Amino acid sequence: MNTASRMESTSLPGRIQVSQTTYELLRDPRPSRWLPTGGVEVKGKGLMHTFLMAEEATFPRRTPSDSTTPETLTTASAAIRAEAA
């Protein structure tokens, strides 16, 4: 199973949970949107530091000019592949 599947299966119902790697890649200017879980035990990976999106978090819409660039997509893809391995 990959990390994304584990994040879904160990999350609270209706909540978004991300790994620490994903949290760091988000570079969210308002870290208060994310709540540390204190870690969850993930089969095959051990204790993983994860974050839950705050229930009241709202995100502004992005325009094509401020969304990801090919360079950031490549960096994010590499990090996700490394985490899944």
C-alpha cells in the first residue's frame, strides 16, 4: 500500500490528513490550517508524523499564474515517489 492510501485509512472520517513530507511541500503560509496529530502508526512504515487540515480552514482559489510550475511539479513528483518507496 502506498502512503496516500495509509493517510486515508488512518484519518478521521471526513478529514484531510497528510504526511509530514506533503505538509512541507505545501509551503502553506498559514500553518495554523494544519494540526499535528502527534503521529500515527502506519503498517510497513512505523510511526509517521502527520497533519490534519483544520475543520475551519478555507483556501483561496488559485489562478493559473500562481499554481504549480513544471519545476515544482517535478520536485513534488520526486518527493512523492521517494516517500512511496
